[in-house]
Amino acid sequence: MSDCIDTNITAPIIRIVLTGSECTGKSTLVSMLGKYYGVPHVEEYLRDYFIANGGVLTLEDAVPIAKGQLEAELAVEAKRPPFLLCDTNMLSSAVYNKHYYGTNPEWIESVLAERMYSLYILCGIDIPWEDDGQRDRPEERGYMQSLFRKELKARCASFVEVQGTRQERLASAVKAIDAVLFGSC
């Protein structure tokens, strides 16, 4: 993987990111939103990386994971969808790196500072925990969620929180996305 990745596409694009602690329904909701709007979405890169590395990650994996996520975003952006819909982004890397390792690599910080995201949808922890072999701290969901909220606020990111059933989350997310896309409330 190259150290230099062109992070911008020529014309501005609206970027929407689903974020939050583990097991908050991000992948389910992003799939539902992709179908609703008829747009492709960016898959979470970490899952495949985690499996390929035998389930053991260190701080040295942080930048390759972030680069893989960014390359996935850029690949979907290159298709020129009406907007970009992401199942997480490097903000998750920043939160987890700080939590697990006490620091976040400068490369991730610099890309997060230069790459603009229009809206983050913070998925709530009000759904049941499901063990999938990668999720490791069900008892810390509330704490981790507070770290995501804190990170979003520290970066002055525009975000909305969604909770409830799948349909309630979809309705809340659609309302927030429509406000970004069409300027409605």
C-alpha cells in the first residue's frame, strides 16, 4: 500500500458516515440506507483486516487499517455516486487507537483534518449485543459510545444520534441525510 493517497476527488462530494461503538447496527443501517437511496456504500475495512491478521491488532496496524478504509472510500467515490455513504471511517480508528494504545498516528490525524465529512450518524447502543468473534467488550458499550460522542464534539463534526428499531433508525437517518442533501428540516 502506498504512503501517499490522493484523498480528494475533483468535485466536492457529500460524505455521510455511520459511526459508534461496537454492535450498534452500523452495517445493517448503512445497507438499509444504500437500498433506500439507491447508492453504493463503503464497507468497513477493519473486519477483513482483522480476520487476515488472525484477530490480533497492534498500534502498527492502525495506519494500514485507516489507509484501507480510505482506499475503499475513494474507490466508491470514483464511481461518482450522488453522495458517499460509509460504514465507519477513520474517526473510529482515532477513537479505538486512543482507547487501546493511548495515541493516534499523525497520518490518521492529518487525513481526518483535511478530509471533510458532511454528517456523522451516531448509532445508539440500545440494541442487543451480538458476539461475532471480533467484538470484545460488551460491558463497555456505554463508555465507548461516550468516547465517540466526545470525539465528534471535539472535532466540531455535524452529527445526529439514532436509536430504536431498525425502521425508527432508518427514518431518523433519512431525515438527517435529507436535511444535508436537500436543506430540509
